[in-house]
Amino acid sequence: EASRRAPPDTLDKLQTRSYEEQEFGDEEGKQYPSECAICLGSWEQEDEIKVTPCGHAFHKECIGG
């Protein structure tokens, strides 16, 4: 059976963002959503946020777990 895992360096290739209130939220004009698409937790100041090329945002721990 073929593996469905991404290559090991995939996570490193994704853009890493820090939480910035002006960029994250559900209000019109915000570039990223107000919560992680995996755990649905809100962003915190200390979060490392990984962003996919299509604009989805995840906690690094959630997507890399």
C-alpha cells in the first residue's frame, strides 16, 4: 500500500506566520481565519502558524503532529 504521507520536508516548506491581530480574523479584509482549521482553537500570540499556498492556516503542532 502506498504511503499517503507528505515528504518529510513538506512542513518546513510552508510559510510560517506569527499571530497578528490585523491579519487573522473572520472580519472582511482579514487575510487568514480566526482559528486553526484542524483543532478549531483560536490563535494565541505565541503560536507558530503554518500557512498553505492556498491560504489555509494551522497551528504548527496540528499540521505536523
